[in-house]
Amino acid sequence: MEQTTSGRRAFLKAGVAAAGATLGTHAVRAGEHAAATAGSTSVPDGAAFDVIVIGAGFAGLAAARDCAQRGATTLLVEARNRIGGRTFTTQFAGKHLELGGTWIHWTQPFVWSEVRRYGLNITESPGFNPDTIHWLAQGRLKRGRADKVFPLLGEGMRKFCDVDGQSGRTVFPRAADPFFSKAVAKYDDLSMQDRLDRLRLPPDQRALVGAFLALDCHNDPRLAGAIDQIKWWSLGDFDMETMNNKLGRYKLAEGTSALAHAMLGDARVDLLLSTPVRTVRTENGTTTVTTTAGRHYTGRAVICTVPMNVLKTVEFSPPLSAAKMQASHEEHIGKGTKCYIHVRQKVGNWMGYAPFPHPITAVWTDRELDDGTLLVCFGPPDKLDINDESSVQAALRTLLPGADVVSVTGYQWTEDPFARGTWAMYRPHQTTRYLDPLNAREGNVFFASADSAHGWKGFIDGAIEGGVRAAHEVITHLKG
Ligand SMILES: Cc1cc2nc3c(=O)[nH]c(=O)nc-3n(C[C@H](O)[C@H](O)[C@H](O)COP(=O)(O)OP(=O)(O)OC[C@H]3O[C@@H](n4cnc5c(N)ncnc54)[C@H](O)[C@@H]3O)c2cc1C
């Protein structure tokens, strides 16, 4: 597994992922994964399988496990030299650090079922429940106790989601069934910024809501569909505190990689790491997957879990539907930064917010360290150079005056050719245009991704939802 060490200028760049892909094909029979590096098995060129799963993120891991457990010979082909996709557990000061997807919740049904199945545990992130909050409003730094500031933010978010006079309940009456209400189509052209502008909130509330929206869309709220935020609100039971607890309070004590490895180790799956797929061709009922190294594998069915923003880089024959290609070319807008900032000060349980285009839209205490505090920080794309500690320090000091940055640790997901983004947040119109087409089967090729989940779209839970669904579709297809 790629690891980053902490220290000055300690970070992972996209280059590391790309470099990982050049390490040479690494074939591992899952179930023997712990001994993988010592005793790799090999998959001969031209080998035939019932199912080939492309991508070993949580969608691919769930799909491959379920197919294999139901008796299908299964090959899992992964571009990077590790499994986990947009989740990536590394170590910092002897403890887990999640560079990608992190927080889960027991009301997320697919991931929680895996947590229970494999006997994993959760731990709390204290900083998402802070004592004090700083925020920037009209260029001025404001400070307040969280028990005063959160209600202001929560009321603002309720107003934001209240497009229908019922707190968004008529838009997503069933959060996991996105098209249950026709009202979705009515609001799908509305951007987050347009919705915010219509509200005419008082300056402090507007600044807090603006920052929260920028955090959630991981970009400029002008590019984001308001409907995705309303969906999160519905998934959060139409309540700010409940939504927050689901979004950022609980994480896997053993790390997301422990879950990924538990899933992989639970079935007989052949795994190829460092093996990017270049083409997927179906002829005479058989689908051939060809890697960038020119190796071929055939499957009676393929499950493609390549992210929405990456799909266009794989060549399909027959070509993918116009809707899938258009979605991939338009891309979702989750493309911002996530990094950890080690500061020398003990800042306590603290949180900071600033609206777009500030380079840091949200930052909070991840944990106290012996020699300071570790903050977790989110910002929009191209605003914060996480390789430049002095610019990170300058940005942070606008929210936390006097902060002294010791190191910055992060991973540049958007520059990673196998991610090209972070969590999926759609542009206006994309929900009605692309959500269902992205999931639609094309011949022998089935699709699954967090980026097009019905429930927790953009989350680990959504990835597993897609993988479980696609595996069932494939097994049914193979039996037929
Ligand atoms: C910074 C960040 C923070 C996040 N925070 C949270 C959070 O707190 N909670 C949460 O639930 N979710 C969070 N997410 C989102 C969550 O991590 C993802 O939505 C989810 O993990 C995606 O799973 P997936 O399997 O659909 O896609 P991925 O994990 O992206 O898996 C797809 C796999 O396909 C591989 N691949 C791509 N192209 C090819 C190719 N040509 N050939 C072979 N393989 C290929 C990729 O390498 C990857 O392994 C976060 C994501 C990021 C990046």
C-alpha cells in the first residue's frame, strides 16, 4: 500500500498514483492477500472468467466478492497498485489517517452491513462537534461558541433546502429513491448559488451557509446542483444535526483499508493490481478486456466501476451510450482539496468556515497531538497548493490567526488519472439526465459506482450499493 510519512512537506501527489501503475502487474488471489507480495499468483494472458470487474474501489470490491461468493469465476482488475479506490488509509504519528473517503454512519445501510459482517468498529471525529467556530463573513473574521453558531447555520440550511415550503420533503420524500417524486425534475436546473442568492440571508448566516455549500460540493457553488444538497438534507432526515452526524462524525476505527481488505479476503477473486484497462470489446457474446500493457482477459460479463469522470478514458466497443459519454465528458464537480494540517498550537475542539472562493472552505480539529493539533481541511479546486506550506499557513491564518504550520499531508485526487475528482456532486441537470443512464447495462457490460448510486451518491455506502446491485444483475444474467 502506498504510504505517506509525516514531516515538512509530507504529502502524496497524483504522480505517486501514476507511478504506482508502473510497478508491474501484481496478481494476487484474494483470500491470500496478506501474503500477496510474497506469493503472487499469475493470471495468464487470454484467461477466461465468468465475470471481470474493473476497478477495486468499494463498488468493485463488493461486486467481485458477491459474484465470486455466488460461484462465478471472477477477475478484479485495478489500475493502481492498491485496492480501495478513492479511500486510502495511511499512517500519521502512529495512527490511521484517511486521505480520501472517511466518515460513515449506521444509517448508511450498505456500508453498515459490511461493518457488522466483518466485526469492525467506529470511532468519533471530535472536531465535527466543536466547541468554537470561526468564520469569515464579508471579509471579517467572526468567532462564536458552536452552540450559538450551529443553530444559525442549521436554520440557514433549512431555508436553503426549503424549496417547497416543506423543508424539501416533497422533493425527496424517500431519500434512497431519487425519482420517487417528480419534483426532482422541477428543481434540477437550480444551482446552489442561485438558490442561496434567492434567500437573502443575513450576512453571517449567508457566509456560513455559503461555506457549508462549498464544502459539500467541493467546488464553486455556482457549478453545483442545489438538488444534491437537498438530497443530502433528506438523507440526513431533514435536520442539520442529524445530517452532520451522518456526514462527518464517525469513521472506521480500523481504517477504510481494513474494510476493503476484509471484503477482498472474503471470496476467491483473482486480482490484478497496477493494471489499467484500455479497452472493453464485446463480440459474439464474449467481452474482452485489454489492459494498457496489451494483455487480454475474457468474461461472460463485465462490471465496470470506473469513476464517472474517468469513464471516457476507456474505449468501449460497441461504444457507450451517448448519455454515459456526455456525463463523463461534462464530469461531476467534486474536485476540491482535502488535506491535514499539523499546527504547533493546541487549538482545542475548533472549526473554521469561509465561503467560496476562499482556499479553505472548512477546517476542523481532527485530533490533538503531543506537539500541537492536526486539522482536517477542505477547499475548492485550484485555490490551495497543498505542496506549499507557506501558502497553506497564510490561508489558515485568515481563520486561525497566528497558526504555525508544521506540515501538510494530503493526496491530489483530482490530478490522479484514475479518480479525476473526489466525491460525486452533480451539476444542474445532471441528476435527471445522467443518474439512471450511468447505471444502465450495455450488453454484457454492467455498471456500478458511488458516482451514480441511488441512495448515498458520492459516498462509500453508495459504492457498495452499486457493487451489490450490479453483482446481482450479473449473476441473474449468467444464470439466464
Ligand atoms: C477526499 C475525499 C473525501 C471523501 N470523503 C468521504 C466520506 O467522508 N465519506 C464517504 O462515504 N465518502 C467519501 N468520499 C467518497 C468516497 O470515497 C467515494 O465515493 C467512493 O469511495 C467511491 O467508490 P467507487 O468504488 O465507486 O469508486 P473508486 O473508489 O474511485 O473506485 C474505482 C476504481 O477504479 C479504478 N480504475 C479507474 N480507471 C481504471 C482503469 N482504466 N482500469 C482499471 N481500474 C481503473 C480506480 O483506480 C479505482 O480503484 C470521499 C472521497 C474523497 C476523494
